Amino acid sequence: MSSYSHLTLSEREQIANGRALGESWSAIARKLGRAPSTIIREVTRKALPKGGYRPVYAEGCYLERRQRPAILERDAKLRRFVHQRLVEGWTPEQIAGWFKRGEERGLRPVCLETIYAFIYRAAQKAEKLWKLLPFGRCKRGRRKARAPRSTIPDRRSIHDRPSGVEAREEAGHWEGDLIICQRTRPVPSRALARVPAGTDDRRCRSWC
């Protein structure tokens, strides 16, 4: 996956020249080696108040946006919540998922990339928040495409189990429950037979 780089002042000047010559979005994008959507977004977001596009003005908008405090820096309550979850062993993915489900109604939801950007900002590096991540790296590694969820070979759905299981007439069918606790603590698991009698309580170590 190639890394994204922001437009430079020179590229913005080429965009302005292309627009003045009446070139299409696609033509300008090909000349700069960018996606047409990048050019359209640039001209739309950084247009002058009265309309039009000027490279110097667009560059100033970009620099101002870069210096603006992040959401987690502006909202102390939200920052405290994210920091506490990281200390408890939550990953940024878990925190973002928690917000996505709407579990914290009193806080503004933030996405995964916002949390990672906050952790690796220069202001937060002094707090060494990256040490709270699973791998504890001071620099974020290159992002890779997520593997598909269906990675279990020859897996079978629970809907394929024999009808006799529901009737509880056969021995040898079991159900298991797993309780995920805080990191590094034991996870109690309970295996329950589908026929009367016989429960087997076990304790295993959490690897999450």
C-alpha cells in the first residue's frame, strides 16, 4: 500500500494553471499523478470565500488546518475517556468500536484513525501513550489490508448441527461460554452438556 502525501504548493500552482486553461479534473490529475477526487476535493474545500481557487490561499488553509488542535486535544472529557480505556488495556480498535455502537451517548464519537493520530502526535508522544498499545511501538507501522473474517478452514455453521441436539436426546453435544475479562487476567470458560447432568468448569489464561 503506497503512503499518501499531501499536495505541495507547486502542485497547487499546477492545479490553478490547469483550471485557468480549462483542463478537466482527470487531465490535471493525470499530470500530477493524483486521483481526480483529490483534485476536486482540494479545489472545493480551499476555494476563496467569493469563489475561485488560488494556490497561496489554499496552502495557507492547509497549514492552518495542520496546526489546529485535534478533537481529542480540544475535548478534555473525551480525551480522559480514551486515555482511561488505553490504560485499562483497550486497543484503539475496541475504543472506536465502542463509540460506533453508541455506548457513550454523552461523548462525541471518534473513529479509529483519530485515536491513532492522537496517540502519535508530537504533543502526546511525551506521555508515551504508544506504550499502552499491544505492540508498544513508538512509530506506527504500515497499515495492511485486513484479512477476511472467514479464515477458519472447513468451518461449519451452528445451523448445520443435527436436529437431535435440540431435542437433548443424545450425549456428546456441548456448548461453551467464554467471558473476556481485563487483559492479563484469567478467563473463566464453562462447558455445558446438552443433556442433563455434567458440567465442566475450567479456567484458562487470557491471550487477548
